[in-house]
Amino acid sequence: MSHADLSEHRMMLANSVADFARGVDLKRVRRLSESKAECDRKLWSQMAELGWLGVLVPEDYGGMGLKLADMAIVAQGLARVLLPEPLTAAAVLAARVISDGSNEALKSKLLEGLVSGDMLPALAWQEAAGTLDTGNVSAQATPFEGGFRVNGTKKFVIGASHADGYIVSADSARGMQLLWVPKNTAGATIGFDMLADGRQAGTLNLKDVTVSKDNVLNSGAAATNSVACALDHAAAIASAELTGIMGRSLEITLDYLKTRVQFGKAIGSFQALQHRAVDLYIQQELSGAVLNDVLTVLDEEPDAKTRSAAASRAKARCTDAALLITRQSIQMHGAIGFTEDCDVGLYVKRAMTLAAWLGNGTAHRRRYAKTEILEGAAV
């Protein structure tokens, strides 16, 4: 997202994020990765104080009530320094579902906790790899007097390692239920799988977990639609993260081309590498242009078909570009690029993780192809 395209308040937001990012170095990313502690709750609280956790939260609940385009500025800027905290998972994916909730008391509690930084919620919706279908739920919520008894398994829960609770989707005789399951609830156990970038995805196992009616966030078609909308919004913001990653990776590579000397010349003077760098820059600019267009569409709150098509368009384009740019960045660094000590390796690992989350490029192109949209919107 070019600063030339930003309004005054968005320019101020971008500058604020850039100032914050300058205080975050990649040594921290490596340290947290090695310790399996992907989130620093002190830093999370600082992000809350800056208002970033409440960018999309309505003002009635203490948030800023801004647009996805505003959240994209935050996500893109923090992605440039590979901040491991689950901003998109909590402040977009979970926040969207909570904001749509019909249980006002629970909704207020969770949103106000998120905005203050005291609450880190995680959405547990996925049960199998490679699916974008929010309605195909195997977890069961059996009604009983006063609530539900839940059984099932949820996979790939991002942000689970430091979550204070989980918003769980489960099927019932009354339709889909979105249920708040606090951490350490009896019968709820969490296991973890290491991701390529050192962060962790949680697998939440639920065995006869009792959820009171006070912790039912939403039900029926409204719950299904809420999750679908949240996934589309989160896919767009994940795309913004990917643009931040590819942009910074390319910057690091161009700097290296200017300083690495071979045969008495900086290797950036070699025409073959110049052409390759230009091709990567074009992919970066195309991705940014598509993302800006998609964010404009999503912020106009379109119908579900248009929204899903737009989200898929951004995720497919940005995923492919980020993987291409980060992998080419490693190659253009030569042998050093393949070492653990080289920073560009961290960028390709984060790009790989984000590319797979919420649907990879192939899945989104397939979904996009099934929708009827205006001609000329290139993927």
C-alpha cells in the first residue's frame, strides 16, 4: 500500500506502525521461535494501548470502528518485521465473529477484553486441511438444560498457544453454534504442531465439554454467515501481511545486490539480476494494486458472493507473489541465502505459513473460478 495513496489519518497510522516496528528486531523473532513462545503479552498490551487490537471493533465496545483498509496498514507494517503476535487471528478473525454475536453480555466482555489487551481469543473453526467450507462441521453440540455438551476436534487454531479461550463452531439440532470455551475448561485439551516459521498451530480436543447458555455467542445461519465473513476479512488482512513480507524481503535483497562484489563489481550491476529484480518488483506492485482494490470492495460490505470472490482474488495473488519473491530473494543471496543466519530465510518461512493459512493460492483460485464477477478483474 503506497503512502501516496493514504489519507491524512491513514498516513498517521502508517507512521505510528513504522515507529513501533523500528523497535522490533529479528533477534526477537528468532528468540521467540526457539523458545516456542510466539507471543509476548507485554508487547500485546502495548499494541492494545496503541489501539491496534480495536481497529475493527465498534466504538460502543471501546474500539476504533475503522475499516479493513486501516487494519491492513497495521498488519502490513508489522509483517515487515515478522511480528509473531497473532494480530490477524485475534483482532480480525475472532473479532469479526464476536462483533456479529447475538449474546450482548458475552459480546461486550470479549470485545472489551480484546481492545484492552487483557483477552486473546482464538477462533476454532477448521477440522480438516484444505477446506474453505465453514458449514461442514463435524463437532457436535448436544443440547441439555442450561446449555450444550460439546464433542469434537478443531485443527489449525492460530494464536492458540497464548489464547485465553476459544470460539468453537459446532453442529447441533438447532443449527450451527458458536460457543465460547475458556482456557482450561474441563474436557478441553490443546496440543500443538510447529509451523514452518516457528510459530504453532493448535489442535483443540473437546470431550464432553459443558458450555452454559451464557457462553453461546451465536446460532444458526447467522453463526455460519459470521464465520464465512470473518474468514474472508482475515484472508484479505493476511494478504496485507504477505505484501509487507514480500516488500521487505525484496528491499533486503536489493541492498545485498548493491553491496555484494564479484569480479570486481557489485552483482547488482549484472543485467540478468537487474531483470530478475524488476520482474519481482512488478509482482509486488501488482499485488499491492489488487489488494487495494479488494479492500475497497470489502469495506463497502458487498453481498457474500462478491465478498468471497474479492477475498480469494487478493489471497491468490498475494500468496503467489510472496512465495515467488521470498524464494527468489534466497537465490539472489547465493549460498548465504540458504543458511539459518540469513534474514531472508525468515521471510520465506513466514510467507509459507501465511500462504497456507485460510486457503492457499490454488484453493482460492478454485473458489474464485466458481463465482460470477465482473469481467476484467484479474487474478
